[in-house]
Amino acid sequence: DTGVSQDPRHKITKRGQNVTFRCDPISEHNRLYWYRQTLGQGPEFLTYFQNEAQLEKSRLLSDRFSAERPKGSFSTLEIQRTEQGDSAMYLCASSSLLVPSTDTQYFGPGTRLTVL
Amino acid sequence: AQTVTQSQPEMSVQEAETVTLSCTYDTSESDYYLFWYKQPPSRQMILVIRQEAYKQQNATENRFSVNFQKAAKSFSLKISDSQLGDAAMYFCAYRSALAGNQFYFGTGTSLTVIP
């Protein structure tokens, strides 16, 4: 198991374009999280899945943001009509409900989005 | 919402010395988890140490230990025998054991290790 992976690692886009990021969690993990991290700040929670169900969404997640986890494995985060304020590092993390002390989240390397 | 405060934006330590990073949090809950994560430059965040609020004993992981003061809502990280590889951004995080599953992170402390 190689840990949580994210693709792409970097994305540069023009304002108004749509972008999609992918996260592959650790294979046996059934919980998946998306965070946004801006420079000099800690990660801010965006949304959380347990298997394929999206159980929590932050108020930070405007209607331009949508996340899916169709088969309870990988997840995608789409941002429509990107704005310069969307520029940030988007982090994915996963954890397992089935392992004792299951609240530990394991993070991916992130996707750095730059909106021009 | 819970808040996590790291009042030291930057810290430095001499190699082989000990440094303590501070973290305070605000919550009305009695059952929760606390974490320290390390984020090296341009690398992904990794877990350093975790503490369950119901445990009175402070967690330790090799050179890393915490001082958990529940009444004071304080959760500091002590790094002993600091190594060059310890240089990173350190984030304190809180998660409720009861409601929801999101983590609340502090703003981080940037640790420099001086050779």
C-alpha cells in the first residue's frame, strides 16, 4: 500500500474554467476527506465521505464545488467557474472505520491549484 | 465550532536540543481527540502523535511527547534531541469523538532546526 495519492499534483487554470481533482485513498479505508489549505493556514475541512455517502459538507463548499465518491473508492472534487480565490492546496485524507482508534487521518500530497 | 490556536508562528531549536510547541483549543465537549501533524516543505502531512481526551497519561512516540492539560485545554508537543529532519510546519488538530468527523486545525508553527 503506497498511501493516499492525488492527481494532478499541480493545476494552473484560467478564471472561469472548470477543474477536477482525483484522490485515491488507502485501499482499505472507507472514510475520505477533502480539505483546502491556503498559504500560512492550516487545512480547512470541505467534505467527508463514508463509503460512497457524502455525510458532511462545510459551509466553505459553495455550489461551485462538488465532490463524488461513486463506488466508495476514489473520489473526485470538481470546481466549476473557478475564481482566483480558489487558488489553494487541496488535500485529501482517508481513515478506516474498521481499525481500532480509527480517527487518524492519513493525508495525500495535495493538488496545488493556481487560478490566473 | 471548535477553535485551535497555535500562538507561535515560528520556532527554532539547535540540533540535539529540546523544543516545545504550544497549542490551545476551545471546546465544550468532554470526549475528543487531539493530534500533532508534521508537514515538511513541499511534502505531505504526516501524523506525529495523537492523544485521546479520556486518557490522563500523556502520549509519547520516541522523541515526541505531549503535555495534555485537559482543564486548561492545552496540548503542547515536546521534541527531544531535535534532528535536522524535524524541520517542518507543525499543525495541532482537534476532532470530536461524538459529533461529526471533521478535524479542526490550528494555523501551524514553522520549526527551524539549526545545525
